[in-house]
Amino acid sequence: MDEMIKSALQFYEDEYSDSILYAQLAKTEKDESLKKEFLRLSNIEAKHAKFWHDFLTRRNVRTPRIKISKLSLYSIRLLRKILGPGAVASLLEMGENSAIQKYFKFLTTYQEKLNDEERRELSDVILDELEHEKFFYESKKRLHVENIRDLVLGMNDGLVEILGAVTGLSAVYVYNPKLVGISGLIVGVAGALSMAIGTFISVRSQRQVNESIRQRMEVLFRVSPDRAKDELLDKLLESGMPENVAKEVAEKLSSNHDAIIKLLIQEEDENEIRAALYTGCFYLLGVAFPVTPYFFASSSLVALPFSVLLAGTALAVVATFISVLSGISIKKKVTEMVTTGLGAAFVSYLFGHLMEALFHVSTL
């Protein structure tokens, strides 16, 4: 099948699915402003789906009947219930950005094969998606969920790292599963603290760097406004803005130091304490899945398959949440996260066998 047609079929399926997804969000949303916005987005996505339907029909391509996965609908309701609308908005923003890039690539790649009306309508679709992204960005800020990245990464790291640790130790302490479980917990707590502290320092350091730049610019404005204007001009030129336009913008903003500081400093309204708590707590949650079976099994070899099963399932759930709400293929994302996580565990198990063969640790 032609690549253009394959892409259009995928776009049709995505837009149709998103329309249903937004309708479901509206159905369960209690916040009236968000409810209205989700309904509006559902109608716009339905319009986009019709564009792709008509696009394919004009090329004598039959559009398939789209079935919405019950797992997808259940996942979004569960995520909304557990984490609130802000987390949903944060992940949906990722999907809107992905759609923008895909549509722009389609437009630039196949513009010669599109008629004038199709090019105009596709440009309108891209503008709609840009508006969607703006809405989700503003919702994310309003609902204070800038830490969704910390949540996902923290849990994923806890799952993968501790699964690897207990799997490797299973090869060494075959008949002492509780020792493996306790060791996994110790490593997990240390890892959670390390991740939380690292996140805290990283976010605070960025805040301190921004504050330092702000103070420097305020001093520069008082001492030499022309030098401050030159720095703004350099920044605008680095961004690719034409020189004549950059000079005009710098000149007009030269007396507004707040505007210049906002352009020079890319600030993120992220609280370092909240970021550290998200990362550390969800890292510990990830630790619980691979470690728990070792406290109930008679041997490490009995606990190992249950540990792998629990960790693999948790990875699949995390991957499903990400893919459902970000426009990524569920199958692709689940396969990616589960195979990398279990692959790391397998290598760790082989390494544990190697350590036992070299040092005979279990007999010490």
C-alpha cells in the first residue's frame, strides 16, 4: 500500500479514536469548564476524522470500521480518577504535539499530490492541533501537574532497576529468597532517596541559575540598557529570526526589561519538593512489584517468575497509560518498555550466575 494512503488511514483512525476519547473525558468530568472544552475538542476531532475519511474516499480507499478498545476507555477513566484531570491534560499535550509533527511532515512530503482545497484544509487541521496543544499546556499549568514526567520516570526506574537487582541476586541466593527481597528493598530505598535528592537538586539548581540570570539582567539594565538590548538581539538571531525583524523587536522591547527577561530565561514553574516527592514515592511503588514475591516464596527460583510477571505487568500498565493518552501505538510502547525492562533483568540474571561461578557467594 502507498505510504501516503497508509498514513492517511492511521490519521483517520487516530482522529476518530481521539473524538471518542474526548467525549468520554467530557462525560466523566466534573469541572464544567474542562467538560465544555473536552466536548469542543471531541467535535473538532470528529471534523478532522471526516477530513481524512473524505481524503481517502476521493482516492477510492475504503475506510475501516474503528473499534475503540475497552482497555483504552477504562485506562483513561482510571487515570482521571486516580491522578485527576491535570495528569490527563499533561499526557494529552504530548499526543497533540506528536500529531502536529506528523501532519506537518505529511503536508510537506505530499503537497504535490494534494489539491488546493486539501492543502488548505490540512493547514486548518494543523492550526486546530496547535490550539489543542496550547489548551493542554495552559490546563497543565492551572492544575499543577508539571511533575507527571517525574511520576512516570520514577516508577519506571524503580521497576527496571530493582527487577534487575533481585533477578541477579536470585542466581546467587537461590535458597534464601527473603535475603533477596530484603536486599532489593534496601537497594530500592537507597535508589528512591538518590532519585528524589537528584531531582530536588536538579530543579533547585535550574531555579537558582534562572534567578542568577534575572539578577544579572536587572543589573545590566540599570548600568547599560544598550548592552541588555544587544543580548536580546543575539538571542533572537540565534533562534533564526531574520536580522531586520530581530533588530526591530529588540528596539521595541528595549525599555521593557520584564519582557526581555522572560525571553532570555526559559522558566518552568516546578516545585523542587513536589518533584522530589513524586520521583521518590513512585520509584518506591515501582520497587514493590518485583520485590514482594521474595517474601512469600520457598526459594528464589519460585519467586523469580512471579517477580518478572508482576514487574512486566506494571511496566505494561505504565506503557498503556502513556500510549493511550499520547497518541503512541499501545502495542509498540508496551513492547518497547517490557522488552527493555525484562531484557535488563535477563542480563542481570546472567551476571549473577557469573558472580556465583567466580566467587561462590552462596556458600560463604
